[in-house]
Amino acid sequence: MPRSTVLVTGTDTGVGKTWVGCALARALVRGGRSVVAVKAVETGCGDRPAPTEDGARLALATGQRAPRRALRRLRAPVAPALAADLESARLDLDELAGEIEAAAGPADVLLLEGAGGLLAPLGWDWNALDLAQAFQAIALVVTSDRLGSINHTLLTLSALDLAGVRVAGILVGAPAAPDASTGTNAEAIARLSGIDRVRVVPWVAEPDAGAPWVVEAAGWL
């Protein structure tokens, strides 16, 4: 069976990409598939790796030996391209793609997580779209059930379509602070986008407990 590569991307930062990535990894592993999850670049990291980092949480969810953290860890909590400039670091797409390919090995599924929203610059000349294209990935879009998500989701879908990246589905997570639109956004997004694979996922603290909610999404891959 050829390897499936999935870009877990979001409409913004803080919408639950890592939670979804971890829950999806748990569901896939429970279904008997081998999974490697990679966050290419992570910002806002301390000098020493911490288990709360996105890259570390993804690795724990899959049980993979390596990588155990994001491939590039940067200190400033800003867009990766800017964070790299502040440290005189180099973020090269081809170099990182080679490392990701080596890490994926014979895994059945490769999960890739971006940083921030889809078009956040991972380097000044590339973003998560370029990463998806490099691996011929399909995209799982994560958004939040709050005011503004319809616009952000449609813009994200438009960018993916223009880049030729197929969308497996859309997961709408419960927001930290519900508003008047909460509970209506998933239906509106499905109606406006023409995509019927739009599902609401509740907020639970541990991705392991959330795995049952993304089992259907695992079947989309």
C-alpha cells in the first residue's frame, strides 16, 4: 500500500491543529496503521525541549522513535520566517523535506503539521502549501467554531484549491470562548464550500480521549 501523506493545517494559530494531529494519530495507530508525525518548524520554544511542545506531543501520540520534537525549534513566538531571522537560522524547504522523507521511512501514514495558518511563512519563500506539494499531500483543515471562521476557512480552501492540494475534510473545533455563531459555522462552511466532510469535534483536554471523535476523519485518508 502506498504511503498516505496528510497536511494538518489550520485557518489560524490556536485552532487545534496539534490536538487534531495527536487524536488522528491515536485513531490511526489503533486502527493498525503505522504513523510518523512531523512538525517541520515550531516557534516559541525554550532552550531545552519540553514535553508540551507540539512536536513532542505529536511524537508521543504516534509512539515514533524519531523525530521526538520539531525539526527546527525557534525561540521567538512569531511566524517561523521572522523567528529564524532573529536567530540567523536557515529554514530551507528542500533540506527539511529530505529530513522528513528520511524520518517517514516505511510508515503507512505521514502526518505533517504546519505552524499557524496555512499561509504563515515557514521561510520567506515557502509555506505549508509548498510542503504539501512537495509530498503530494492531502489536507485536513482545522478551524474553530467561532465568528470569523467561515471567511478564514473559505480563504484557506481557496488557497489549497489553487495549489492543487486536495482537501480530505474539515474539522471544526469548539472554541475556548463560544460566541453567537458557535454551533452554526460547520453547516455554513459545508453549504458555502460544497464539501460534505465537515464535522464538529468537541474540546476534550487529552487527544487520546478525543481519538473516537476523529475516527471518521481517519477513514477519509
